[in-house]
Amino acid sequence: MGNRALTPDVLVLIAERFKALAEPARLQILNCLRSGEMTVTELVEETSLGQANVSKHLQLLHSLGFVARRKNGLFVHYTLADKSVFQLCDVMCGRLDAEMKARRKLLAG
Amino acid sequence: MGNRALTPDVLVLIAERFKALAEPARLQILNCLRSGEMTVTELVEETSLGQANVSKHLQLLHSLGFVARRKNGLFVHYTLADKSVFQLCDVMCGRLDAEMKARRKLLAG
DNA sequence: CAACTACATTACCTTACAGCAATCTATATT
DNA sequence: AATATAGATTGCTGTAAGGTAATGTAGTTG
């Protein structure tokens, strides 16, 4: 688990970041941003979430460094801050696959 | 993001799994299990969480395939189901490091 | 300056869940 | 069988957080 000491404080920080990903709406937003920069309004249209809702999710994701902001006139463009989000989702998807395979084996076995 | 389609249902499943890690108490339990099999009572002592609390967390972690169970007489031994939990934490720790470095740069710059 | 647009913020409601105490179940011991 | 222990389950309470409507704010346009 890296070279970092897992003190209670660090566990809180890590948990806080996992919690940011523990929400379908935020995962949906992040997934939209995969295709590139998007404004809040575009995200609202694409996700069919409410504007205030999207805005709040974006504030959270930004405060934790998951997305970056670029303001241009009236518009605010958001982008993925880095690709580690998808490393995380990849590992989770791997877990999902393993789970489903195991479940199928139980049913078939 | 792998080869899996990120339909809303899949996003819910992924979010559900991230949520399991979005809790310091559960991260603490998982971290304890790094050193090997442990009984519920041992985990209670090590984490200084309540017994009912630990038991509930273990049910959740087990239902999502994070831990495995082995019953022996009165005792139930829990172990990590696989190592992917630590891949996830490693990536998160990497994010934390990057965040803190960026913060320091801002202060210093 | 007035009206409009894009986004952020606030206030409120509702739901989910961590923590705890009490109880229940299963196993072991005498 | 009676008692004790390990763990699971249930009911309760307080708190955190998602969704939404209303409002606020910065920037733009006429």
C-alpha cells in the first residue's frame, strides 16, 4: 500500500476520496468528461441531472482534485484533472467481472 | 475504462463498491486484514470499534466480495478476498501525494 | 442601464447509514 | 441441561449528503 503510513487521518482522507466516486451521478459526470472539456450546461444536458446538482457535484470533484476548471466569459469549462480516475474504475470493473464470473460458477457448478 | 459499457446500472454497481471503501472504519478493518486472517473479536480489539459495528461492516464487505469468511467452531475468521483493494488504495494515495505536492507548490510559489 | 445567460450558492426536504445497546443464534464447556 | 462465549441481527438516534427550487453573482448583449 505504498510507503505512506495509514494513520487514522490518512484513512479519513482516502475514504473521503473514495466517497467522491461512490455516487453514480458523479461517475456519470466524470465519464462524460472523458471525451474532453465540457461546460456545466453541456454536462446538464448530457446527464439530465439538474443544474444546481451538477454544479454541486463539480465543486466537490474540483475540491478533491478530480477535475480542473477553466473560465471563459460566461462559460466554465471542466476537464478531468488526470487519468487515475479510470485506473480506479478499471480495477473496480475487474472486481465486478470476477464477482459475476464467480456467481455464474456457483449457479452452474 | 476497460471494455465494459458504462450503462447507468453498471455505474450504480461501481459506485456501490466505491462506497464500501468510503468509510474509514472499513478501510481500517481491511488494513488490519493485511497481516492475515483475523476473527471478529480480534478486529474489535485492534480497531477499538464496537462489536456490532465491526460485524455489520464485515457483512457489507463480504457481500461485495472484499473479504472471505471461514468458520471454525465459535470463531469466524475473515481474510482479504484479493489484493485489488490495495491497488485501489495505492492509486488513491498517489492522488493524495499529488494533491499535497501541488498545494505545497502553491504556497511556496 | 436593463435584460439575459451561465454558473454558484442557499435553504429545505428526504433518505441512507454509522454507531450503539439490546437481543438472538449457534457452538462449546461443565 | 445450564452456562458461557463468538458473532449476527434488530431497533433506535443522530448526522451527512443528494435532489431541487429559489436566489445570488458575474459576465454579456442590446
